[in-house]
Amino acid sequence: NSCCVSTRDWSISSKKRATTLSSISTRTFSVSYRKFVDFALDETTSHTHLFSSPLQEKYNSLEPKDGKGEISMLSFEAAEIRLLRSLIIETETMQVLDFTVFPRAEYDVPIFCANFFTTARTNIVVLDLNPLHDVINQRHYKEKYFKSLIPLGLKYAELFPWGGKLTSESIKFFSPIVIWTKFNSSPEKYEILYSAFKDYYKVWLELVSKSDKETDESQISRNLEAQHRYLVWRAEKDPGQSVLKKLIGETLAKDLLRGFLFNGVDVLGSKTFNDYFPHYCSKDGDLNNKGSIIGKSFENRPWDERGEFLGNIF
Ligand code: BLA
């Protein structure tokens, strides 16, 4: 039986987990992102039928090279969802959640995106409903999905101040309600982040539930290309890459990125990074390895309280 949440298996042994967590809690309170994923899976199950993904067999748990800690992976699919996958890293020094849900191309709803990187001192957080299409120039598209969500975004924009400059291209993948923030670790912030995660996930599920299945082939291929472009961007530029390489080595990290985290990057389309992001192409045609050619920008939140984009469109 491939269904579903009842088969959820946090594969780390409870003894090992207790040891990891107690050593963390002597220095700080213990953060775990497992309850975030548990919430999301339970909530999804109340809206749709989740099936275990074929990826689950290969990608379930990994041990960091130094043997300290655990990397756990879960993946599912549903009628509207091509891939729901989560990666949790728990070591003595960091807790990471990378939780993303990719709708099928028949649905033009946003991609749910939660990326939390936590150490004893600091947190780097992106939580968003990443729009599939342009919400800077296409007013109609922005209003369709985000107009009613602006108050929710404003509530959390106050609680989580803008995290400062970021890779310029990333802003085009973000919505007007994006939570991009950095903060010092504390139990209070962790609980607020949990509330934000729950609120954002609930509204995302509502969008999916209300969305009509697209039948127009050209619209479906537009959605598919947008999904592929997103995967190509993240598989190439995700800032988590260097951490993953250090933890499990270059080969496994690459496989995890292309085969699991951004699964579909090698099959959903044939365009390359250079096709989608031609400004990265250096004179001799090589892919530029720098984080960004344009550089980092957006010192302050570039969306106003009505959800209007304030930055320069590049
Ligand atoms: C930093 N992660 C960042 C930054 C962003 C993101 C914007 C700031 C640095 C930058 O602007 O590049 C996240 N960027 C995103 C997301 C999208 C995007 C979600 O374009 C989606 C479109 N982060 C993780 C994982 C790890 C991680 C899995 O998601 C670790 C395994 C770590 N993120 C991490 C670290 C930094 C970071 C260590 C700081 C280092 C840096 O700035 O490069």
C-alpha cells in the first residue's frame, strides 16, 4: 500500500535523535523542524490524497560524512501535486528544513517554499508561495493569487524584518508576501516561524483546492516551462549547496540536488541554465560560477504595503 502519511517514517533512531537533541539543548533550546513537516503532511491529507513518491525508496536517510547527525527525506505526490518533498538536516551544529511542494503543470498555482537554516546563533529563512509566473509586470496574475494574501504578508513582515541584500535574480522567484529574514535563535522566534509556516501552508492548500485543472495545452506547457525554469535556477544556484557538499561530499550532494530536491530538472524540459539566464553566460560561453552577475540587491523590502514592487526591474 503506497499510501501515505501513516507510513511516514522519521528514520533516525530515537536514541540517536535524543542524543543529538540533548547535546543541542545544553547550548540552546532544541529546534526541530519535524513538527513543521508533520503539520504540513496532516494538513495536506485533509485536503487531498497523498501517495508515497517513487523517490522515497532511494531518498530516505543519509548520514553526514563525520557520522554526526542525520539527513532525513520524505516525498509524496497527489492528484494536484507532482512532488511534495522535505529534507531535514539535524546535526550538532545546525538544523535545516528544505520543504517544497511542486504542483503539477495542469495547475498554475504557486510553488510552496520553506527554507530554514538554523545554527545555535542565527537563522536564515525564506518562506513563500513562489509564483509560477511574473508578479512584477503581470498585474492580473499577481492579483489572482496574492491580492487577498497581502494582509497575511504584512503581519509577518512586521514580525520578521527583511533579511537584507540577496541575489538579485531571486526576487523574481519571490512573491509580494515573501518572508526573507535573518534572526537570532530564540524559542519565541521559533514559535512565530511555526505559526507563519502553518498560516502560509494553509493558504497555499486553499489556493490549490480552489484552482481549476487547466486543459488548454499551451497554458499547460507555459506552466511546465515555468516549473522547469524554477528547478534549473535552484538546482544551479541554491545557497544550501555548499553546506550539502561539506556534509555528504560533492557526488552525493549533486545527486541529492538533481535527483531529489529539484527532481524534474533533467526531464521536465530541455532548456539549459544559459537559455533561461543568458546574462550569466560569460564571454567565452562558460557558465559563470559566481553567485550572481547582477550582484546582490534589495537592502530593504522591495514591496510596499499594497504589494506593489518598489525595486528596479532589471
Ligand atoms: C542563504 N538562502 C540564502 C539566501 C537566500 C536563500 C535568498 C541569501 C543569500 C543569497 O541571496 O543567495 C534562499 N534563494 C533562496 C530560496 C530561493 C532563492 C529559497 O532564490 C528560491 C527561489 N539554505 C537551504 C538549505 C541550506 C541553506 C537546504 O535552503 C543548507 C543545507 C543554507 N542559505 C544557507 C546558507 C546561507 C543561505 C548557509 C548563507 C550563505 C550564503 O549567503 O550563501
